[in-house]
Amino acid sequence: MTCTAGCYDPKTGNYTQRDPIGLEGGNPTVYGYVWDPNTEVDIFGEDPIDPVVRTILKGITGGYSGQAIYEFTGNSGRTYVGQAQNLSRRIQEHLRSGKLDPKNLNSLRFNKHSGLNSQQLNNAEAKRMAELGGRSNLENIRRPPNTGDLANKDMRNPMNCPS
């Protein structure tokens, strides 16, 4: 049994104490603090994501929680490109922060990756940004770290492709 904000029993797959927000968290049991207690943590039991939105997200991602390069339509109407060590968790962070509006959730697209180190993920993100026309065409403000000018290139034009 593991204890953090509540004690988790791996045999039952649930916490042994009731979730302080009860069924409001969208979990069909008052003893479940999060969707998957092995990969997610809600130490205060206050996840603000609407249960319907969580269900839609899970349907789009298929519950995938591994490495990914993802994109979605941002609030400006332009595409936002990002990377994640844990796709499900990262998209939920964007929903909480308001960077991803729930009404744009259906625009989420992603490519699964596994075993990449952080620099390889940075490079994959920068390449995807370039494939979509470069950072000037995207909602992204910053380029991925240590990727030089790649994210600023427009690889839609063969003349701009790195050799």
C-alpha cells in the first residue's frame, strides 16, 4: 500500500479513503482520485477538468500516456505544436491553463514516440514545426531548446529544407 495524500491499494486499484470532491472528479467511484493512479496524481482531489472533457480526451488519445509530438488548434486559430513525455498529462495541463480550449479538443493530433531522450524530442518537435511552415505560422512563441533555427524554417518549400 502506498500513501501520499491518500493510501492507495494496488490490489483493488483504488485509494482507501474517499476522494474529497466525491463524484465531481468524473471518476465513477468516490475512492478514485484520478483516472489511472499509476500515472496520474491529484494530491488535493481538485482536478478542474470537466468529466465529459476528460472522457472525450481519453477517447481521442485512446488513453495513451507515453511520449508524443502533438498539435492542436490554439485560441488564435493557429496550430500549436508541442512535445510530451506523458501525452495525457500534458494535454490536461494545456486544458487547465486555457492554452487548449475544450471546444478545440477534436483538433488534437499526435504521433507516438518511445525511448527518445529530451534532445531527440526537442528535434522531433522542431521538425514538425518546420513541416507546418515554421514558428511564424504557428501559435508557438518559443522554439524547442537546442534546436538552432530548425523550428523557424518553412519546410513546405523545398528550397528551405536543411540539407
